[in-house]
Amino acid sequence: MKEHRPRRGSLGFSPRKRASSIVPRIRAWPECSDTRLLGFAGYKAGMTHVVMVDDRRNSPTYGEEIVMPVTVIETPPMKVAGIRVYRKTPYGLQIAGEVWSDNLDDHLAKRLQLPRKSPDVDKLKEIEDAAEVRVITYTQPYMVSGVPKKVPEVMEQKVGGNSLEYAIEKLGKEVRVSEVFREGAMIDVLSITKGKGFQGPVKRWGVITLNAKHARSSKSRRVGCLGPWSPHHIRWTVPQAGQMGFHQRTEYNKRIIKIGEDGSEITPNGGFLHYGIVRNEYVMVAGSVPGSVKRLVRMRDAVRPPQVGFEGINLIYVSTTSKQGR
């Protein structure tokens, strides 16, 4: 009888190579008419659990108290460094105009060369074929005690409603997470996963090990065959050893459980493992988030929100017990 097994691992994530940047890249933004930013960024602090009333109308535990794992993301205010206006062309969006603020932090000079001329926002107003307005924002990691770095990360955020007036108003100023998201909203999270280094095909793709009859000289953690006689090359679909982890991943439809300003109210006794104490504003997201602690996490409005009815967050208890196993 011929043995047959379905292939292991998804080819949708190939090639599995290291991410080119620690800052995730957002390739699609949702359509939104609200005048606000459609994205924000923070640093992953760790996980805890909460007790809340299940407000999903079609849930078997509707109206009952449930325990839910949550991820805490520390979100210090972000600053708007510049404005970009895009126009539509047959080759995609192209920059039609760009303005940078003259009120920038000195730490940003370690990331890029700061402009020396004063901003001229009148040029942006003269652009007639503007299709999209985005702002160039940067984080402030020096405000976070759990992240040992000072150099900011720079990224673009789309402005809802393509409001140029709102972008000009925020140029050179801080934007808080409470101005972007609200409790109970559905968001997508983007981050770089944990790096596992160079791994073999068994761990990397989930193929089964060879049995004792087929293994030669005790080498069982490899694929049984690299492919047919023809074609005379190894195809890219054959599971092989290589880089595992440190890939950009997007997880859709994460719900915001809580947005707070005082991080001490949710910090566990002894602080989060390998992170410490949350001292700034924070976002509590249901479930897990890709990446290790201290890693940058980007959030945006959900591009494909589920058609599930929610009544509202009713948070009862947030666990602050020690996560150090004591």
C-alpha cells in the first residue's frame, strides 16, 4: 500500500526568511471617515488574565463571567514628524508632496537626517489630485522603562477621511492612543515573531521523523525524499532546513479590552517578566500578540471586522498576581 500524507506547513508564508526591519510594514488601510489616525504603535509588555462578562450575543456563555487571557501593550504618546500627500497613478500611489516639522526630538537624529528648513504647509493645500493623506510618526522608547533603547522607530499612519487640516493641526505634536482607538474596538496587530534561528525540517515544517527502518546511520530528522528524478533540481516546495521565526505576521480582529493611563493598576506584583513596570498609557488586547516582550507592535483598525454583535465591555477583575511562579 502506498503511503500518502498531506504536506506539512503552509506555503503561503514562503519564503521564510528574516524580516528586513523590526518595524512591521502595513500594506493596506481600512476605509474610514472619522478624522483621526488609523494606526498606532506600542511595546509588548506581557500577558495576564481578566474576568469579564461575556457580551457576545451568540456565545454559549453569554451574560456569564468568563476568564480571558490578555496582552498588555505599553503605548507612550507618538509624535507627528511630517505629512505626506499621495496621488494615484497607473503604477500605484506616489508622493505628491511632503512636509516635515521643525519641532523634532534630538533622539530622532540618530535614526535619520533631520530637515533644516521650516515647514511650508501651503504647498500641500495646492495639490489638487491628492488621493491619500498620511502622517510620518515616531515612537518615544526613552519614556518606557522596560525597553532599553532611545532611538525611535519611524512609520507612516493613514489619516481617516484624508483630512489634511487634521494632519496640519497635529504636525509636531503628540498623539495619544486614546485619540485613535476606543475600548471594545476591533483592531489588527502586526509584529515580528520570535526568532528561532536556523532549524531543521522537523521543527521548521512539522514533518514526521523517519522510523528506524528507513533512517540511515541514525539520521532520522530529515525528509525522506528531496523530490523526483525529473526535474533535476530541488523544488522550493520541499521542506528543508533554514531560518525559523523573526517573520512579520498579522493577526486579525483582536479586541481592545481596556485603554488606561496608569500602568500600575494592571502591572503584576514584581512586574512583567523580562519587562518590568508599565509606567505609561497602555492597551489591553484580548488573546496573544506575535513577538517577544519589548518588541514593537503596530495596531490599525480592522480591515475585515467580523459580523459579531457585542454589547459593551464589562470588566470585573484584572489579575495582578506575580507571574514569577512564587
